[in-house]
Amino acid sequence: MSASPNAAEQAALVHITFEGEPRVVREGQTVAAALLGDLHAGYSGIHPLAGDRRAPFCMMGTCFECLVEIDGEPNRQACLTLVREGMDIKRQHPDKEQER
């Protein structure tokens, strides 16, 4: 007996938290793709207006607009990081960028 489409979709989901809120997202996508609905996911101090809220831009790892904190580690590029079960993601704060 074949699995229903709903069962196949459920098998490809992972549970993450973003800013303390639980989320269910598709396995295999990047953190940036999973958070695109949350505008201004990251902060970037690279720009003249340090602390200005930014969102993913290039989606290929060259612009650093998508920096987030993942599992307590700052300065992770959301566009280059695949989601995994239990991942805890927080917005990047300007003071954390100084640790780069």
C-alpha cells in the first residue's frame, strides 16, 4: 500500500525555533528560505547604519545580509545553512558581529 501524499510531506518536515517560537519547516531548505516570511531576520553591522535591520539578499553567501545566531553561535549565514531538527535560530544583533 502506498503512502498518502500527506504522509510523505510529514516525513520531510523538521521542527525548529525562531526567536523562541516553534516552527515546522521543510527539510533540505536553507535557514534563509525557511525564514523568508519573517522580514528582517538578521541584522548587519557591515553597512553604514550599523544595527539597521536587513533580510537575505544574495542567497549565495557573498553579501552577509542574512547573519543569524544558530544554537548560540553568532554570525552564521542563513543562506548557506540547511535546517535540521531542533535548530534554535535567533536574530543577529550588531554586537555579535564584532566577534567575527
